[in-house]
Amino acid sequence: MPTQTLQLGAFCHAVSKVYRIDRERVRALDDVTKEFPRGALTVIAGPSGSGKSSLLRILACVDRPDGGSLEIANQSVAASSGRERRRLRRYSIAFIFPDPIENLVEYLTAADQLRLAARLRGWRIHDDEIAEMLGSLGLADRLDHTPHRLSGGEQQRVAIACAMVAHPPFVVADEPTAELDSVAVEQVLDGFRVLCDSGAAIAIASHDPRVIDRADHVLRLDRGRTTESW
């Protein structure tokens, strides 16, 4: 069971996942347990094929586990209905894709990206809040910029700002630094720290040592099994 003193964005217990490929059963996850505390950055690390993406899809409520349990914001979701899962994805989970441009609408300014995120989550957002969120990520002079006028690192920081809208308790990011240079990586990781400070639990799947070095907690997987957890 999760530690009672921690505020958790998510908690998975003894999670397993099996895929059927032709006539074979491939065990992608085997008895994985991990807490994702709010206000902390947890990195899911491991080589290709280790189960990172499978776990991330389960944490994002895209896939269901075949065994074990999952809680998001203290709500049990492993056996929840499709409607309940869609509601969680809309209001309690923010997802950040690896390619920065995939996170944004190409014709909207940075400020309008946040307005759209607020509308989708049923949240009212004011111009001064937008300026404050983007300013906290070093984007105070980019409010009126559309994605094609932003660097990859700036695009990803706008995506992080969108994840801050309405304060979802859990943020999931899939290799968010994969397309970025070293300077942009540090800027994006600083952005995730701002997001942590706002109270979100963050789960990042990554094999980037720069990301792992900045983590508060690490879960290492190999062939679907936990090899290290702290």
C-alpha cells in the first residue's frame, strides 16, 4: 500500500501487462510497484524494450493493466469504465509527447495554447495567469508566438505551461527531451521543476542520463521487471 504520509499523484501496485503477438504472449510488465509523490519528478528508466512505454500508457490511462492495481489522485482506475478513464485523462492527467510540436496547435499563439487547455478542462484562466505561467518558464516575451516561431525547447516549455493549467495532480511525459539539444534539455528540466513546485506529480519515461540526474525518484526496468526503485 502507498505510504500514508505522502500525497500521491499516482500509485501502481503489482502491475502486469501481457501483449499477444501472433501466437506468442509477451510479458511487457511483471509485478511493477511504484509511488509517484506530488511535488516530485520520478523517472522511469531502462533500455529499449524494458517496459517504459507500456507502464507510461497505463499510468496515462490509455491502456489497462492485466494485473495489479492503479490509483490516480486517490481514485482506483485499473478496472474503471471507459467514460471514467476519459474523465481522468481530461481533468486529472496531463500528457506531454516526445516531439514538442505534437503538443501544440500549429496556428495558436503560446497564450492561446493555454486558453485552449483551460477550455478543455473546464477551467477559467485570466490573462495575468497566462503571463505568470509562461513567465515562470522563461517565456514572458513569447506570449504572441505561434509554434513555428519557437525553438523546440520553447515549444516543450509551452507544453509544460499547458500542463500547469487547472493544476492536474499527475503529469506524464514520454521522452520529452529526445528531440532537444543540451541547452534546451536543461531549460525544459527547469520547467518540469516549476511544475513540481506547483504540486504536480511527474512521471517521465527516459533513458537520458541528464534527465535521470535531475530526478527525485527513479524506477529502473529491464524486460518488464523492476531492477531499481528509490
